[in-house]
Amino acid sequence: MSSEIQDSHTQYFNDVNTRVWANGRHVVRCVRVIQETWDVKTFCFNAEQSVMFFFKPGQFVTLELDIEGEQVMRSYTISSSPSVPYSFSITVKRVPGGRVSNWLHDNLKVQDELAVHGPVGNFNCIDFPDEKVLFLSGGVGVTPVMSMARWYFDTNADVDMVFVHSARSPKDIIFERELWHMSSRVPNFALHVICERTEIGHAWPGYRGYLDQSKLDMIVPDFLTRRIFCCGPTPYMRAVRELLKANGYDMSRYHEESFGATPDQITQDALEQAEIAVKEAEEIKDADMYTVEFLSSGMSIQATPGETVHAAASRLGLNIPKACGVGICGTCKVMKTSGEVEMQHNGGITDEDIEEGYILSCCSIPRTNVSVES
């Protein structure tokens, strides 16, 4: 090999090995679309220049999409494992009336580019290690725990895993072949699948119905001694919590994925509070209000008591991207250059980002005059 070619290859691999994913906004390209089941697809992404996509298994990203000329943000769990470092995947189920999920199914194709924000999320197996774990999932809620299981499997982790997945029917079992493959390859991965129902002409030798006390006792009799990671539809997770509490389980060892669209009631309450704050603004003394300065635009405004930085920006007509509105997705992150805020987030920002001066504008309330780069 000539020295010129060798130098070129050396430079290429140096570039590959030194670029690491960090929480923020990134443009990625769809490189593969996999049909997992009749209504579930996996979308795989790479960066324009090779990046090591390391994240904590169980975390999520927020997609920034243009749908019919409108910017739409939506969060999805990363279903792949950081043990496959130069790409990442999300797995999406088509749902009736689902604006974003259905748009992805119908429109996103190989070579398309989009922006993602993240990765973020407190629901992960890195921050909560244990020697014995129980993964409980329902439907497409399998995605974060699949990422965790893949990570443990690929890294030959000395972790005793029991994986219990609930599906509507045998044709709805997401990642079925890979799950059975993992179960067949290592002794520390026990797989159990429960199908709510079966269809005529389809044989199913496994458990039927729903996860209940009797099935839990049969499948994993030592569940009280295991750390539990759970994700699925809200009724599923509620039933799991009630089941565990009835057995005296130590709920400090229970973790569940809870991000998603902001509940309508939370959204309505936030709107009503903002309207009240604006109406009362004229009656509040200047001493009780703090100035929020947006450096990039050169604009500033007085925030009313209890008003977030994001709400103050909105009153000025400034658009800070936001998806969840409750400090989960991390989309509204901005750099705070001065002042103090009270930030009550839900895992959408890392400790490292906070130390650097970043805040989530949707859940940060000024406690002094504040300046942000926005």
C-alpha cells in the first residue's frame, strides 16, 4: 500500500474514532427501513460523517420533522444498542390517527435526512445496574428494554435477565426472531411471551391472556429480588405497578418509561396558567418580576412570577423548539449565560449540560434577571 493511501486511511479512521455523539441537535440520514411486523417499522440512521452514537440503553431522541410545512417534534426511544456504535435505530408503530408515526411509515425512506435532538432520558440500565433484572414490556414499549437487553447480550454482561413481553397476538410480537435467538445463545437470558389472543389458523404454544399474579409467579418466582424495567401502554404499566405493590415489592427498584405527548390536562392547565399570568402581569410590582434577555435576538421581557423562560420567549414571538413541555425530551435546551433559574425537569437534560450552563426553557423559572443565548 502506498504511503499516500495509507495516510488517507489513517486519517479516515482517526476521524471515525474521535467523533462521539453528544446531547444536542444533529442531522442524520435514514440508511435502512425494516418491516418488523405488519404495523411496526424500524428506521436506522447514520451521520453524514461517521459518528460513534454512544448513549445509555433505554434513552430516547426527539425527531424534528417538517410535516405539511409545519415543524413537528416527537420523541422516540432508541431501540438499538450502543454496542453497534456507528448507527442508531428507532422502532415505530403505526397507530390510528397517529400524525407523526403514520407520517414516518408513509414518507420516511432511505437517504432522507432529518434532525434529531438528544440522546436523553433517566430510564436506562447504566445508571441503575444490578446483577438480576426483569424486563417487562407491552406492545411497542419493548423498544427501550430491547436496547438494554441487546447491550447486555452484546457485551457478555454477567447479568441474570428475564424478559417478559406482552403482545396483542402472535403476529404482533416485535423483534420475535432476535429475542428467541438471544434466548437460545446464552443461559442468562430467559424469554417469555404472552399473547392476549390468537387468531383462527395460527397456533400459539405460549402464555395467553394478560400478565397477572399467577403468570408472574410461574414465569419469574424470584421477581421480588430483581430490579425491574417496565415500558408499555399506560394501562399496562399501571397494572404492573399495582401488581408489584400488592406483593410488597421495593418500588425504589422499579423503573418505567413515561415520556410521550404531554397529557391534554397538563397542556390545558399550562395554557390557563399562562393566560392568568399575562392578565395579572399589570398588577404585579416590578420588584416581583425578573428580566429575561434573549441575546441572539437582542430582545428582552419581564417574566411574571411562575412564568417559564419558554413562555416569556413565546410572548415576544420567539420560537424555541419544544416537544413535551414538561422537561422530558430536552428539545428546548438553551445556554444560560447569567442569572439563576429554578429548573424542575424530568430527565431531559444531563448533569454535564447543567454544569456547562444549559437549562430547559420549558421548565425553568427565573429567580433573578436572566440572560440566555436564544
